[in-house]
Amino acid sequence: MQLKLELVPVPVADIDRALRFYTDQAGFHLDVDVAPEEGVRFVQLTPPGSACSISLSRGVPFLEMMAPGGIHGLHLVLRDIDAARAELISRGVAVGEITDVGGGVGTPNSPTRTATPSCCRRWPGGPATRSEVPAL
């Protein structure tokens, strides 16, 4: 059996604010933004180079049970963490200094307590870090 993880729901308080963050600052691609009926909205965004997307939604009761900012530990995998960190900072994302914690995992010091950390692992031959994603 082969399984692929392709969509992870991310609970947010403000879809429009989160959409601006993920597209304008984090560089995600907007795949879908639909409102199939009054009070219901689905947004799907994909990180550059990823086969897995995130979804933001409103009006879906079983997804609204998750608290905004409640997703922790999502991993982003990078070849050049220094370049990725510099690009995110240039887009206005608060990313702390990189600390190598061993085993191919690095983490920045959190510049703010209002962030939800997502850990990143190293691709072979490249450094890694964790980026701080605000609980929008």
C-alpha cells in the first residue's frame, strides 16, 4: 500500500490575514479559494516545491473544533536554510537565529511568543531550521 499526505488543515482565526501571510510573506502558492455556499470557505495553499498543501477553512464544523494556532511540529525540508531564512526575513517573517540541535535538525530562537513553531529537517547535503509561523 502506498499513502501520500497531501492536505493538512491549519486552523486560523482570520482566513484573509492568513492568506496574505502565506502568499505574500511565506511564498506559498494559492491553489484554491472557494466559497461553495454562504458561510463556508476553503483555501488551499502549497509551499514552493511541495507535494503537500495546507488548507484554511470556515464553516466546516469538524474543522472548526481545532483552535487557531493549534498546529505544532509541521516539518519543512530545505536545502539552504540560510538562503530560506534570509528570504523569509526580507518578506517580513520573524525568524530567529539558527541553532544546530544535532541530527540534521536546527531551530531558530523564537523572536516572539505568538508564533507556532514548525520544525525543518535537512535534505542530504543541506542545513536545516525551524520557521516561526504566527497563529493567525
